[in-house]
Amino acid sequence: MINETMVQLGQVRSVIRDLFEFGKKRAAEIGEENVFDFSLGNPNVPAPEDVNRTFIELIENNSDIYLHGYTSAQGDANTRAAIADDLNRRFGTSFRADNLYMTCGAAASLKICLEALYTPGDEVITFTPFFPEYRVFVETTGAKLVAVQTDPDTFQIDFDKLEEAINERTKALIVNSPNNPSGVVFREESIARLAKVLEEKQERYGHAIYLITDEPYRELVYDDDVVVPYVTKYYRNALVCYSYSKSLSMPGERIGYILVPDEVEDSKTLYAAVAGAGRALGYVCAPSLAQHVIEKCVGQVSDLSVYRKNRDLLYNALTEFGYTCVHPDGAFYLFVKSLEEDAKAFSDRARDFELLLVPADSFGTPGYVRIAYCVTTEQIEKSLPAFRALAEAYKK
Amino acid sequence: MINETMVQLGQVRSVIRDLFEFGKKRAAEIGEENVFDFSLGNPNVPAPEDVNRTFIELIENNSDIYLHGYTSAQGDANTRAAIADDLNRRFGTSFRADNLYMTCGAAASLKICLEALYTPGDEVITFTPFFPEYRVFVETTGAKLVAVQTDPDTFQIDFDKLEEAINERTKALIVNSPNNPSGVVFREESIARLAKVLEEKQERYGHAIYLITDEPYRELVYDDDVVVPYVTKYYRNALVCYSYSKSLSMPGERIGYILVPDEVEDSKTLYAAVAGAGRALGYVCAPSLAQHVIEKCVGQVSDLSVYRKNRDLLYNALTEFGYTCVHPDGAFYLFVKSLEEDAKAFSDRARDFELLLVPADSFGTPGYVRIAYCVTTEQIEKSLPAFRALAEAYKK
């Protein structure tokens, strides 16, 4: 008599939560500083100073109805204009406020897009490894998730596999670059080729195939030569799902947007469907005070230098110790090959060394663990002997 | 190729928005002070002073990861404990933090509950007049909305009609008291009788019938003898959907909760389904800073005296002018009988007197207009001659 799918989604013991609970218990036994928890993707760098200053200045200088009242469903017009201006400045685009629909973060953006596009029989493609909630969002919308394996050595797109996977039922492709969990970025040549493939397939099947980019990690790249292409410049039917969770270190505030460019087929109708889906899903408007903060702070980015330092420290040490890991261009994860076939068994064994690593089978790439390095550099430094000892244990 | 239901939900010209746009245009022509806009339910009283003080104190004294980081999906444990304590103090209940699931406001609460409960063939009952989004939430979940007419003179429950409407497919009943748009409160004897009917029907059909209360207006009652019964004390299978939108005048912050009491049938399973539905719908957690504010400010209520003053002024004047209107015990709306059969035509004619009134056909009770009195008392005072002239115009 209750929705069984929802019960299961709510009951499933999350590996990440299990690790978190274990970590808390273990910390009580041996001290927090001796447990190396790499399980959570909660940014540990502070928001830019301007963010909290702006919160306070807004509160001190505005009426409550402005601060805390409803904005229009699609979001405050000034906030959307400020975001459009910022995108245009950075990417040479020409978006307007009316191309943007403010949301309660990237998960909401994705779910709303999927619901807006859905018609029965739909298939939605994504590349492995992928954020496990994609499966939840796609399947509970009614569509089928098709996970296309990437090159196993680089996690870059395998275009033959992609072409095989696209058929007349393909409605959309979700791309997440920089990627959670691998940190891989799809460079310009990949995005250009991807656009070409999608255009050919659109022509062949006679309908739009939407490229949905999930880009909460867009700004989290650490090398000058790494550029994250802005997909709308390469492909007409592209929708951008963005969140300020990582760029402004405020994941709890639930603030992001959906971008529906004018160039998208039936752009106005699709924007209406986005608004309708937001309404149907119970999203009245995005949080108002956070919207006003974004208006003032758009374009700022948290100090990401600690992530880069952490990445280099951990990547260099782990590869030296014999671990296999694609060099991550961005995000704040290392995706490391398990030292035995069963990643869960490997994660369990890592616990003996006080290392909490997420076995990543649900990311569609069995045999790997995810290491979130959005932690203190000190934690990484102190954990290195444990990583070394874990690798040694497998050589015996 | 796009979800046609969502397109329609997004495209439908909202009467409220039409009125709002008209009002803006008209204000530019004749001055804002000469247009009497009663269309919007945006609270105009400020939040309690403590709310903004708490925002600032929290920001000044806490780490960003506490302020803006993810909370757990069901909400911050301290916030949930504070809310449970407050409910127990006010209503003599014995809820725990684990009975609460924090949400992005009442719309999210309702949608999540409906999704958690849904199985194919479901019918969900509500009483007329009802907030039009109920239809959207129920129908897009897959269930059928059954609108049960109330007593046409009092908008109180017609128990014969209710009994006729309940059948083996009835999964839930949504109750909204104080009611948007009528302001009517269901008193203790009604809720007790309602509980008895539902218990009999549960017995008869052999399954739970959930009573979902949507109560963003709970605290907005203006007379000492008006008590809004706490439904969980009268009926076992009751779920409470709450929002701080009106009690703390912060509708834009999107913060509320779902209460799943231990007494509910399969309480733990249902709580899991709520968590699963929140996850499936893209709600990662409720906004974090707002959660922390609620922890500190729970139990406070905005100064509602202006609403009472407005209600009395407007109700007394309108009934004196010959309008028919149920005396509203709570919320901040008057639900006034149209002076001609077609409420839309009446609303159009009211515009000639610079009065913006929402024709309420979509509330399931044709022939009425909704007047939101969450405006300045001055606006009400200045509008009275226009209301009188409108009534006179119909007498000619």
C-alpha cells in the first residue's frame, strides 16, 4: 500500500553512510585524527569572504519581503540577469535572464530537466563512471538509463560504444565534466566530436537528442591547460544544469539553475516544460536569500588552491605506492583501482588501516574506490603511511 | 517529443500572474497607491526580529561547513529535535527528531508524501475550496484527485458527501485548515468526526487511509476561541506537512517539514518511503542555513495583529456593502461570492474599480473571488470606497 520503489530508495543502506557511521564510531575509539575519512564530498574550503559579508549586508539593508518573500517561480529577474551577464563575459555567449530557471541545486536541475523531456519509452545515456543518483532520477522519471562504458584506461569517451548505444529512443545524454568520481574532464576535441555524433544521430532518427551537462564542478580545475568547454557553443540542443555547491562552497543552500539557450529546438516550449516540471515536483521557487546572494557574488569562486595541493600530494603518493589512478583534471576525487577484484572487500580491508574509501560499484565501474580529497592537507599527509601499508599488504 | 503535461503546466496563463502584470501596468499609469492589488499571498508582515538577528549571529559565529554544508538528507538532527520539542510543548505530543523529515517547504512536503504513498489506481480526496496546486501534485504523481464539496454556506465538511466519496481506492485525504482560500478552520468536533469516518472506512476497506494535513497557516488564527486541532491526537494515520512560510514570514526560504508519527501504520517503512521520494524528486536536503535558523527560532511567530485588523476591517465593510463571505477564522484570505455567476467576469469588472481580485474557479468552487488581505491596512482603508462602488454597480 506504500510506494515500494520509494521505500527501497529510502531504505537502501548507503555505502557512504555506512562508512560515515563506522568512521564516527572508530573516531570515538582511537581519536578523530587517527581515522582517515575520504568518503564525503562536502567541500571543506570556506565560501569566498564576500558570500557571508553579502548575506549580512543584504539582511541589514533590505525589507523582509525582499529578503525572504517568494520570488517568481523561474527566479528573481536580477539574479538571472547577473548570471547571464557572468556567463556571457566568461564564455562569449549571449544569454538573457529568460534563458535561466533558478533551482534548488544541481539534483533539482537534473530531475526537472528529465521530467520536462520525458515521454514514454525514453532512454537516457550517461558515461561510466557516473554519479549514482543519475540512475535514481532517470528511472523514477520513467525512462531507461543506458550506461556507456568509457575507455577503461582514461575514462574518456569511447565513440564506438556511444554510437552503438544511441537509437531512436534516445532522448538525452547526461555529461558530467569534471567528473564525479573520476575527476576526468572532456576536452574540446571530445566535446566537438560528441556534438558531431549527436547531430548525425538527430538527423538519422529525425528528432532532437538533448545534451544535458551536469556541471557543479565546472570551476574546480587545477591546471592552466585544462579548459572545460562550454557545451552550448558546440551543440545546439544543449541544456546546462549548474549548482553553486562547489564553486561557492555552499552545497547546503541548494541553489543552482537550468540554462535553456534560445538555440535549443522549441526553446520556449522546452522552457515552459521546465517551469511545469518544477511546479509538478513541488519546487515553488529557489531559496530567496541565496538567490540575492548569488546576484551579488556571481563569478566569484572559493579558494581552490587546497584542492590542487591535495590532489597533487595524494595522486603522486598513491601512484608511487603502486596504485592505479587516472590523473584527475578537476573535481575533488581520485578514482583508484581496487587492489583486488571486489572493491567492497578492498574498502573493508582499507578500514583495517583506518582508511575510509567508497567502493564505487554503483558508479557503473566495478573494481574502483572513490577518494574524496576535499579534506585537510594534514589529513592527507598523515594518511600516506596507511595507504602505503595497505598497498604493501596486497604484495604479501 | 517533450513532456506535454509539463509544457501545459508551464504554459498555462496563471490568473494570478495576469492580475499581477495588469496591476504593474496600471500602477505605472495611475500610481501604485491607486491600484488595490489583493491577488498575492506573499506575507507583508516582517519576520520576527530574532529571525534576521539569528541569521547574522549564525553567520558571524560558525564555520562555513556548518552554515552552508550539506545536512543529512532528513535534515539537521538538532533542528529536528528542536521542532519535536516545540510541538510536544505546544500540543502535549511525544514526537522525536526521527519523526521529522525536513523539506523545502509545504509544496515539497505534500509532493513527497504523495509520491511516497502512491500506488497505481490511487484516489486522493480533498475538500472544496482547495489550493489549485493540489490537483497538480496529485495528478502528476499518477493518482486521481477527488474534490468533495463542502457545505456551500459554511465551507465546513459535508460528511455525507465525504462518505460517498471514499472507496477502496482512497489512499489519502488532504486537509488544509486554516484554509486557503476560505480562511475556514475545521474545529475539534469536525476533526474528531472526520477521524471516526476514516477509521470506519479503513476497517471496511482493509487498508490505511492517510490524513495529510497541509498546515502553513496553523498559527494564523485571530480569535481566542479558535483552536486548530492537532490531528495526530485524533487519528492514527495522520501525516503533517508544515512550512514556516507564513508563521515566520519567510516563504521564499523554502523551509518546512513532514511529520511521520510512530503511531502511523508501518511508520518506519513510510518514513523510508518519504526519504526515498525526497531523493527521487531531487531534494538533497532542506536549505542548511534556514534549518539552523529554525533550530533557534522555532516556536516564534511573526506579529499577526495586522492580519487580524485587516480581516476585521475588510470583512465588516464587505458584508455591510452587501457582499457574501464566510467569516474567516484564519489564514489571510476572504473568499467572497461573486456578484455575477461568472467569477472571471466579476474580477474583470472589479478591475474597472482598480480592484485586483482572483477569480477562484480553479479552487473547485466556481463563483467566488479570493481577496488576499496580507497587505497594508492603508491599502484596505483606501480600497473600501471602490468595493462599495463595485457593489453599487451591480445594483443598477
